Amino acid sequence: MKTAEWTCAKCGATNRKLVTSDTIDTVDKCVTCKTKHRLEETNRQLRWDSTAKP
């Protein structure tokens, strides 16, 4: 297991999601504003890129 840490593109809140070790992308919802995001693993160790979904 690993942690996907990401920043909400809408409100700027930091979010975390526990994912399996082989996961490279996933979908999550911001805990603050509830906006859904697509998350993609980057070469940075913990931070993932996030894109708000319409």
C-alpha cells in the first residue's frame, strides 16, 4: 500500500488516499469541497497530480 497525497484544484485543500502499490492513477473526492478529481502518480515520492473532473 502507498499514500496518494494531492492538492484540490478547486479549493487548495490537501487530500490523501490509500492505494495499492501497483496503482498509477485513480479517482478521489476532495474532503473539503467534494469535487471529484482524477489522480496520476508522478515521479515525486508522495505528491500526485490532480485534475478536477466536471
